[in-house]
Amino acid sequence: MFSLFKKLWKQDERDLEQVIFDFAEYKKEEDLQILCRLMRNRLVYVPIDTNTVPAAARPGVPYVTGEGDKLLFRSVEIPGHGLWAPAATKPTHRLLSQGYAGMTWLGFLDMTRKIETMRGAYLQGETSWVAMDKEKIAHVLSLFKT
């Protein structure tokens, strides 16, 4: 009997990459919740148009955009599904080869939700990726409301 409880309470031991893969493949709500827990306090790396980086920003030095800053990121097109806001879990991903900025995962989702031309968010792991439309983004953000 105790082994049954131990099995039920055993913590998920998958790494972020495996959870991204599993959620992309199987679309299980429990995998989404684990993904959200793993991503909650993480930075994601967003490909940007380096021509829009404010002059005061320096590589490797934290910079908070101000009211007059207009930093543009590059979008990705998923064939037949429109434009998506991309982000990578690692700053070394080839998606970011032309420049990137780091931001919180939840901030990225909130920003994506507000951009009318975007269908949703595209999160690229090391090898697997997952896309979340705006309805799924709203659901994820609702999980973290205080």
C-alpha cells in the first residue's frame, strides 16, 4: 500500500527538453502544467532586429526598455498557421544567431498575447519545440495569477 502512495507522489523527473517534446506530441494538460512550472522563473531568448536596439544598451549588461524604446523581434511563420512570436530556451540556439534579448517566460507570453499580428508563441527547446496559440497563452497566464 505504501508503494502505491510513493508512486502517486513521486516527482516528475523529466528534464525541460523531454517535457517540451511530450507536450508537443501528446498535448496533455499535466505536461503543460509541468512545462509551466519548469519555465515559470526562467528567461527565454527572443530573436531581435539588432537595428532597433537602443544605443544605451550594451551586450551582456541588463537593460530595461524605456517608454521611447521600440525593440522589434523577428517572428517565425508556421506554414498554414501564420506568424508566431519565437523564443528559445538556450541563448546558443541557431534561431538567435542574428541577435537576441532575454526576457522572462511569463513576460514573453504576456507580450505575445498583446501583439495582434501574432497567432501565438513558439518555444524552441534544444531539439523540440511547442507552439501555443493565444487561447493557450491566456490559460497559462491564468495559472499564475495571484
